[in-house]
Amino acid sequence: MEHFSAPQRQSAIGVVVMFFDTVQQYARALWPILVLWIFRFNQMDKMMLAIGTVAVFIAIGVVAYLKYRNFTFFLDEAQGEFVITEGVLNKTKTTIALYKIQQVNIKQSLLQRLIGVYALDVDTAGSNEKEVSVKAISHEVALALKARLLDNESRKPIGPSEETVETHQAKPFIQISMLSLLKIGLTTNYIRTLGVLLAFFATLYDNVLRFSNQGYLDEDQFTGYIDRALLLQSIGFFLLVLVAVILVINVVRAVVRYFGYTVARQSGSLLLSFGLFSTKSTIIKPEKVQIVSVTRNYFQKKMDILELKIKQATSGEREESKQAVEIPGCNTAERDAVLKLLFGKIPEQGAVLLPNFRKLVFAIVTTIVLPLGIFLGVVALAEENLLKFTWIAPVYAVFAMTLLYFGYRNYRLFIADDFIIKQSGAWDVKREIIEPQKIQAIAVSQLFWHKNADIGYLTLHTAGGAIRFQLGDFTTIKQYVNLWLYEIETSDSNWM
């Protein structure tokens, strides 16, 4: 049985993981230079390039070895702390109190799978301590360490054999099929993928132009590459190809990330396992859950699929989205089974709080009137050749107005005795569910010009993020706030 009372290093083979991890870090930082090398490969001195490449890899190897050599971890039983020491030249020591540990994940990338090691990530709650990761340990050590880190209540050590048996006995009650992953890939993340593609090509184009202007790149040669690559002559055909690329990227990303997704019950908790090249196994305890969001659009509703996102407590330095665990592609029955396990019953909508019509008016002014006013003003003051672009204004106005209208129509706050549900979204309709006793703080505000209309703002802060509702009936909001504050003070739930 592992007790981890003395500092120990990762598996010796972990230096390989450190090496490729360091290569990846430098590649992300220096990719513009790599692009330059590709375009100027024929003009470069091959011998100097080879020597420089070897020198870089030797330096990376030295850094990787120092990272492995200086990385140690152990459990301080007397202080109840998990201690990590790491660094290359300057060593840093990270200490995490065991009672603050929110989640421990066991992961395995493709490289780690090939060399037979696992990574263990530790997430903390309500703390500014940075997340720590042990990147190369055996499966037995990972299970034993995970059991010790999560054993914060009974303080009873659990051996690796016990954890292994419990894991194998957990039978999945939800298995996301390949067909469901394909449906999710085809019906989500359109705007996000488009934005990533545009940002990538814009950055690439900007760097290429910078190198060209500085004389590092032959502009005629680059233009030749562009001419040979861009075979699309029609804008309509280009848009069709762009849509196809977005769909393919979304499908591939969904399959690679969520392949083999299973959800099993384990000691009253959820055991989630998924991943094709990089596998992940994590446990979600119902008492630790802060916010559960259910997202579905029109196409997904017709296909009877949806996305569940479970948020647990986040630390002060991390984004809320990093702590969210997604269950993609489950159907209505599977959604209800997960919600019943997490909350003990299926959340009810209860009373509904609607937004004031001023919310729609304000959105129209800021999203349509002001931008189009500026655009038309620029066109009017510019040369006549810009007048041909005025058709953009009515198209944008119709599109934006449609989104704003459906977003306003779907905007609701449902309030029941045991649940608060915020509904929002124009196309992807999202419902965020929280329990009143898990609210950490409540903020209400009212602008002075909203007093006569008796409308205001509500913000519910939890350890997993905040839920905001705008321009609702202020008198009703204050009544519910008083009720929630009473429930918070009288609640004896232990979700930390």
C-alpha cells in the first residue's frame, strides 16, 4: 500500500513525457518562425539548419531532464497537505490542503498510453493555488494517490486494489454512441469553429506579410503558393466549402474528445470515462456539484440529443469553463437519470420571472441601431464605390433582430422551492440549474432610471460560477432574495 509520506519522483520513463511536453510548449511559442523556415527552406543553409535543430533538441532534452529530476510529490500527513516541488533552475513548492481538493482526474494521452504511464491532475476549490499535475506515474500509483487525495472525510487509507475493484464493478448506465457523437458534431460549435479558423488564417497572413515586408520572404514566391492553393473562384462555392470544413472539424473534434464516453454509478457518484487518443477518467460527487446546464437547439431537439455540462467549484485563478465536465449526446431519459442522481429528483420549473421589454429595446439599440448608424454614416461620407455595400445593412438588421427576438422570448428565470433555473439563448437554448443552499452570495442592483419601472438586476454567485438575470421585477426579486438568504443561513449541507 502506498502512503506517499516521503518525497518521490515520477516514473523514470516520465522524462520522455517531459521532453515532448517541452517541445510542444516551444512549438506553440515559435510557430511563426517555423512557418518562415518552411517558406525559406530552399534558400537556407542545410548544414546550419541541421546543427541548429540538433542544438535546440539537446537544449530541450536538458530542460526536460531537469524538470523530471526536480519534480517530487508527497503527502504531509501531519499537516494534511499535498506538496509538489518542481522547477528547472528555480524550484517552486506548491502546497495544497487536502480538504480543499475538489476533484482528481486520471488522464492518459496517446504518448502516455504508448509508454504505459498516466497523468493525475488535482483541482482545488475556493483557493488561488494553481492546479498541479503529476504527468508520469503508473496506474496503480495513480489510483492509490487519487484515493488518498479524495479521502478527506473518513481519513481511511484506500489501497489500490480496493479502488481498482470498485472501478471495475461500476457498470455504465449511459454509453454515448458514435451516432450521437456525429449528431453533436454536426449541430454544435458553428460560430466557435468559424472564429478559430478566421483567427488562425488572419494571424498566419499577418505574420507572412510581416516577414515579406522585412525581406525575409520572397513575395512573388508566396503569391505563387497562394495562387496554387486558392482554386475557388466563386464566393458561393467558397462558403459551401467553409461550411463543410466547419462541420468536419466539429465532428472530428467531438469523436476524438468524447470517444467511448461512459457514465457509471460508483458509490453514489458519477464515474465518467472518455477519450480516443487522450483518455480521461473523473468522478463527480453530487454534493460537490454547483451548476448543471442543459443545452439544446432545434436540430438536437428533433434528434433527441442534448448536452449536459456540470460545474463544480473553481479556484480563483482558473476560468469557470475549465472546471466544467460535459456529457454530450445523451437523450432525454439519460438526462433525467443524471439529474436524478445529482439532485435526488428531476428539477421542477416552478414560478417564472420574465424580463421587462426594455431588455429587448436596449439590445436593439446597442446591437442594431448604433452599429448600423455608424456604418451608414461612414458609407455616406466615403466615396461612391462604397455605396454598393449598403445591402449589408438590411441583411444584418434582419439577422440580428431575429436572434434578439428569440433570445428575449427564451429568457426566463424559473423559481421552485428546491431549484433555480435560468433559461437563455436564441438558437442554443440553455437551462442552468442551481440549488438555493449552494449560493455563496447574492447581489441585486438597480439603475436610477429603472426605479420608476421597478426593474433591476440579480446575480447569484456560486463556487462554480455566477448566474445573472437582467431587468426583472425588482420587488419580486427582493422577495426571493430574502427567502434564499434565509435558506442559506439555515442550511446544513456540506458541498465543499
